[in-house]
Amino acid sequence: MGITGLIPFVEKASSKLQLKDIRGTTVAVDTYCWLHKGVFGCAEKLARGEDTDVYIQYCLKYVQMLLSYDIKPILVFDGQHLPAKALTEKRRRESRKQSKEKAAELLRRGRIEEARSHMRRCVDVTHDMALRLIKECRMRNIDCIVAPYEADAQMAWLNKADIAEFIITEDSDLTLFGAKKIIFKLDLNGNGLLVEAHKLHLAMGCREENYHFDKFRRMCILSGCDYLDSLPGIGLAKACKFILKTEQEDMHIALKKIPSTLNMRNLEVADEYIENFLKAEATFKHMYIYNPLERRMERLCALEDFETDERYCSNAGTLLEDKDQALHLALGNINPFSLKRLDSWTPEKPVPTPKNIKRAKHKSIWQGEFLKENLNVEKKQTSCALFFKKVDFVSKTIDEDIEANQRLEEAKQTEAQVFTMYNFRGKRRRSPSREESLDTQRTPPQSPVQKSRHNPFAKDRLGPDALQKSPAVCENGSLLRLLSPNKVSPLHGGADETRVNSLKRSIFAKEQVEVRSRFFGSKQSKQSEEQPIQEQDSNISQKRLKLQKQEATELDEDRPSSRNSHASEADSEPALMECEETTSDSPAPESIPDRDRDEGKIRIKSLDLLIEQRKPSTDSESHESDAVILLSDDSCSSQLTPATSTNSSSSTTTQRQDSFPSVGKKRIGLSRQTSTAKKGTPKTPKKTNSKLGAVSQNQTKLSMFGFQRRPALK
DNA sequence: CCCTTGTATATAT
DNA sequence: TATACAAGGG
């Protein structure tokens, strides 16, 4: 549904987005997208009429993810069907009915697999299912709102009213309703595609001064939308061509010129089409929404704003006279189709939160004290770094410090993500420290100085107070002690005391971050071991030079835009974002829980890795043997023996890049053998430079923790 | 040659 | 349900 091909069409107005770039914001969510996808996972059960909460858990997983980024979600649900869509709905219902019959028929014949595919098509998302999710959200203090009609219009209004800065949806119609920032294709790793309305002229190939949003909307309606089928032979491309060629504002006149403008002589534009076009346009502009702050129904845009004749608004819904009914419909207490009252929850009587459920601390849109918080997280982070620059007057190489700080900041986010990922699996909730990490994510950052000085390994030193404020890197105390800078390497014993930013220290700071990302989230960073060490040797100095240059620009730059400009890097591992040298083009990392849900296993393997790190390894051979110790998977240890490793040292960069994820993943045990095998990742044997003699411990570590030359971008 | 339109397929756990 | 791909039409 929506506008066919619109998302590829607006490619020039879109950019990759990672949720960590929009921390502290509020987003409106098209919840039916999640429910539909969630329903897919349990379609069979639902088709059989069995009870299941799989789809609820699926949605809550997304909610948890948003919360972990300190993003306030507002779940928006569809309300009553519009008369204009009644026909479409009827068709869908019939199609579902047919699928159900087919599935039943196939089941009777015992063809289960075929029956399944039909079962998936016959399940529907009901309001009861929505209400069940709404009730779960009420316990968690997550705002929900049922739109009077289409969720799209409701979300667009939330966006325009600056209640929500972003909208998460799969439905391209959102752009037509006038939403400003829309996130499509959001996955559980927090990656999505951001489409910004102020860039739409780029997609249309229209000069900014000639562009008006009406042009875009008209183009989309012409290409065929939910409310109006397109004229035969007209899609987005033709519609765009026509809109750019005509300056006629009056659609009665303009539309008549389509055949001549587009050289389509056989095309006829009926008067009826023009009327329906204007109706469709009015529907997108003036549909009714619910204003939760004022607690009343309103039009998305007032009729006066466009001087629209009300007779064109026949598809934009009708005002519910009963204000109480409108409120309870918006709260989800009323079935929007039958208008039957199902519940009587109000924001004034919050439901108690069970002990095992976390309650979000965001202000509710239903409460009077709700204030628009236009927190610009990106700017905050920048100023944090700059502030730090001011206070640290001792250091000469302050740039290195800032850079190290940024790495630590990035790593903090990574660990938060990971903790949450474990959390929403909800399997083992043994340690309170994980919950704390969630809490910390929701509360705004403390003073910039504190924040920038945050040391992930300071747990031992700073005492209980620090424990509460900063999320624990790892709940395992021995792990932390092992990692503490003073103990890891004799080379750096005195570094902390002098407080001077020696090269060693700066490298070490980087290393710490990499260690963490290796454990908890990175795919790319795991590639390090396979990198020939001599190559890294030269890389280190290069890297430092580049980093110093980079951060000078990065600090002042608007973060999201700088991110977006590196399209291929946008989906790389969060902790490595700051260090572009270590990022690569490899596919987006998958969430850890999918790979290995057993945290115990991960913890043990992490320790293994630390043991490896602490071993006095002075050449690549011993490094090599250490690597084998790590392996628990028989199938991959064979690939990693030194014998095979020498064979392929001449492989090209691209080959290496392909091979790294599969090998690296196995090594720290964050992936399953099957998952890599399925994807058909070519397994190239590991490469090391056996000639390497005395490599400093530091360099060995660097090689172990993710430093490698960045493969050339295409 | 480009654009539209119809068809096939993966979708989540 | 949305996307990718192929084929047909102007």
C-alpha cells in the first residue's frame, strides 16, 4: 500500500540513520507495522485460534530498543476505517477469508507446508490485539494513542506539532501527510532509513526555490495512492515530469493538460477524476486527528490554511460529537470499528507496574505537565567535548584526550545497546547492574565534565556513587580487574600517575574501547586478528595522524550529517564510528542475542579472551597459538592453525574483508556456526605474517582489538 | 529507451 | 506486505 515505489524515488532525500544519533528524542511509531510483522511469527497459532503473546513480545522488543537509546516512543494505532478505504478493506477481508479456506483445505489433505503459507496470509491484526499491547504499555508508562482514523495522519500531526521529532513506519504515505522526518525500515539493530521532507525537492529534481510541498503531494496522488488510483500509464516518474512542467495552481485546469504535457494522446482525464483528485488531496491535508494535549479532535491542517472547500473532505473523517467517546477511542478503550467500550483506563488512574517490569520515566503526552523537549543530542555531545577542551589545560596533546573521550562515549552507547539486547530476551535477569544500565540510559547525562571524564574502568576507584551513575561495563568483577589499565600491561604502569597524554596512553585508551566493543557488539572489530601485523604497524601512525585531523572537523560538525555522508559506514558497529579506519563495508552487524543468547557463554568466552590478552605474546606465533585456545568450535579451529594461515597471506583486501566476519565471529563465540554457513560467507583461512619478529605488546594488542586498515570504499 | 505493471518471493521465531 | 525482477507498451 501507500505510494508504489516512493521510497526508492526519494532516495536523494534520504539517509541512513542509527538510533544512537537521535538519543533523547521522541518518536511516533506506526504500531501496526510492528504488529503485522509480529503476527507473522505466530500466524499458525493465531489461525488455529490459539492464544499467544509472541506478537506482543515482538513489539515490546522494539519498544525496549527505543528506550535503551533514551528515545521516548509514542505508539500510534489505526482507528476507524475511512469510507474511502471501505472497499479496500472489504477486498482484504475477502482475500483473508480465501486464504483461510485454502489453508484449511490444504491441511485436510495433509500438505502442511503449503497450508502454512496460506495461514500467514489469513491472519488479521485486530483491535483486541492492539489493546493487549496498549495494556502492556500502560504498565510501562509508554504512551499510546489510537488515531480517530488513520495512524498516518495522527503521526504526521505529532511530527508537525513537534511532539515527536521522528516517525517510525513502513508506510510511505506518511510523507504525503506532511511529516517532516520519517524513519523507514528500522531494524532491531537500530538502523533505519531517514527521509526528510525538507530534502524532497532533491528527489523530484526541482530547484529549491521552485519547490513547494504541494507539488510533491500532487505528484504522489497522481502516481496512484490509497484514495485514488492513478490514470493508466502514469507512475511516479511521469507524475513528477508533469508536475515539474506545469505551474498552473488550479488543478481543474492543470489536470486537463496531462495528455498534452506528457505526449499521451490516448489518455483522457475525466471530470470525475479531477473531483476525486481534489478529494484525495483534501484527505491528506485535513484528516481528523486527536490532539492529546488539548484532548479534542482536530483536523491535521485547518481548512482555512488551504482554503479548502469542505465538500472535498468527505474522506477525511467526521468529528465525533461526544468528547468523552473521542477521548476513550484515542486511549484505546473503545473498539474503533464497533465503538464498543472495552476498558476504562485513564491517564489519571495509572495502572500499577508489576515489580518485574521497568517503567519508563518519560513524561506522558496525556499528562498536563508534558512539555516539548527539543533536546538536540548531537549538539550536546559536541559541546561536551568542547567543554572538556576548556577544562583540561594541563595536557599538550589535548586532541588525543578528546578523541579518546569520544571513543569512550561511543563505547558507552554500545554497551547500553548490548545490555538492553540481553534484557529484552528476558531470559536470565540475575544481575541488577544490567537494569541500572537501562536506567542510566534514560536519565539525561550528568554534567559534561563528568560525562567526558567517564572512565569505563573506574568502577573500582570511584566507589559506590560512581557505580550508580555509570553503567557497569561488566558485572563480573574479576573481568574488570583484569582489564584495569594498571594491570593489563607493565608498559603502562606509570601512565595514569603522570596524567600526561603520551602516545602510549592514547593508544591504550583506544584499545580499551575496542576491547569492549569486541566483547559486546562488534563484528568488524573482531576482524583484527586476521590482519597482518606488519600492515598495522604502519597503520598506527597513519591512524593517529588521521584521527587528529578528523576530530578537528568532527567536533564542529553536525553529527548526523557527517554520519550520513559516510553512507557505507553508517551501518557499521557503533563503537567504531569514531574511528573510521577500523570500520568496513561489511554487512550490518546482527544483534548479539540472535547469535548467542546464552550470556553465560559469552562471559566465559570473554574471559578466555582476556587470558589471551594477558599472556606475554611477543610474536605472531604465540599470538597465533593463543588464538587457538580461544576456539571452542572444532569446525573453525582447523581453519585457524598456523599452517593454513601462511598460505593466503597474499589475498587481496576485499577477500580478506569477506573472510573476516566469519572467522572473527567464531573466535569470540558470538555467532553460531550455522548462521555464517547459511549466509554463504566464504571462509578464507586466517592470515598472519609469520616473519614478524619483535612486535611490541602494545601493537599486538592493537592488532587484537580491532585496528586494521580500512578497506577502500567503493 | 524509459516507464509502468504484473509476478514471484521473503517476511519472524 | 513490500520489494525485486522481468516483460510489455508507448
